[in-house]
Amino acid sequence: MPRLLLVQASPRQGDSASRAAAEAFQTRLRELMPALDVDELDLWREELPEFDGAALAAKYARLAGRPHGEREAAAWQTIEAMVARLDAADLVVIATPMWNFGIPYKLKHWIDLVTQPGLAFRFDPEKGYSPLLRPRPTLAIVASAGDYSTGPSWGRPDLATPYLEAALRFIGLGEITVVGQGPTVGPEPAVAAARDKAHARLAVLAEEFAATPTVPAASTASAS
Ligand SMILES: Cc1cc2nc3c(=O)[nH]c(=O)nc-3n(C[C@H](O)[C@H](O)[C@H](O)COP(=O)(O)O)c2cc1C
């Protein structure tokens, strides 16, 4: 059964443009893939572990090739489970607002937790960094008050798109498709036009995602 991981990064519910766009995408995808299993990770409802203390020490131990102590091992188990949850997905959708040019801190927190040596990437002094997760169709929906379709909005840059592309490519999810939706604030005709344009693009992408063969999880590189 194909599995979609849907990461929700907006704390808003009914008023959220990114949640509504993800809902439109998901509805179309379910029509095309009736057996789709959706795992929704709501970053504002699920508690993420702090990335300090033993968890951080566990990462540095991994980087230095040191074995984990008892507290580090326990913290690392939680992190491994988070990476496994991501890796269990055949398709990934991240629905996020743009906040201060970038992404909300909860989404950055999740990315920091899953971007781990030996689980999601490895480093070799000869070859540099290699991703450890397998490529799979991955979509990021970025809702913004501004319109970034032709460049900066009133002088404000979009740092969310290049960051998400680089961060998710780094761990191996492949080429990321980013769909921006903006403006989400302001005169209703412009807001409605941006919403309709984004939703139409998402309907096409749902068809492309449904037609992409999934890569079996077994092909994922093992932890180094
Ligand atoms: C803390 C905060 C920072 C924001 N920063 C930006 C920004 O830098 N650029 C922008 O275009 N919109 C910005 N916005 C507006 C949101 O991106 C916009 O309202 C978007 O629709 C939020 O997504 P949501 O509707 O899914 O919650 C910001 C909103 C908040 C609450």
C-alpha cells in the first residue's frame, strides 16, 4: 500500500492556505490512488523532542565515530524512529507557511531532527557528503502573503524554497517540487487567483506523483 507522509507546518487550521492546498492535493491523489495510506505529521500537535543534551551529544558521537552512552542511545532511538517514519513514506508532502522569508521554526526543528549522520546522510573525507534516503516524489507547498512567482515580494526574498530544496536533497529525497501560493493576504481577486493557480498545479502534480513508480524501501542505503 503506497504511503504518503503529510507534514503540516502551519499552526492555523481553518484559515490556513497551506493546509487547504495540501488537502486539495491529497483529495486528488486519493482519487487516483484509492489504496493510499496517509500518515499526517502535524508539527504543532505532535511533540518533537528537544535537540539538545543527550540527543545532540549522540549526533556528535556519531560524527566522531564514538559509541553512544546509555542516555545518548536512548535519545538516538527516538531520532531513529523519526527518520524511519519519514523513510516509510513513498511520497512526501510538506505544507508550510513562509515565515520571515523562511520556514516556521517547528519545520526547521523537524528537519534538524531527521538530518542525521548514518541515518539520513554520511560523510566520507574522500567523497564528501552522500544522502542515505532513497529518492521519492516530494512536494513542498509554500503559502505566503507575498507573491514570489517572479522574484522578491516588495524587496523580501524567498529563502524558504531554496532552503527546502537543498535540505531535502541533502538527505536524498531527490528533486523537490515546490509550489508557491501567494498572495494569501490582500485584495480577494488576487488571493483567489493565486489559490486557483496553485490548486490547478497541484492537481497536475497529483497525477504525476500517482504515475511515478515507487522505489522499494529495501533499496535504501544502510546506516554507515
Ligand atoms: C510570523 C509570520 C511571518 C511571516 N513572514 C512572511 C514573509 O516573510 N513573507 C510573506 O510573504 N508572508 C509572510 N507571512 C504571511 C504568511 O506567509 C501567510 O499568511 C501564509 O498564508 C501563512 O500560511 P498558512 O495560511 O498556511 O498559515 C508571515 C506570517 C507570520 C505569522
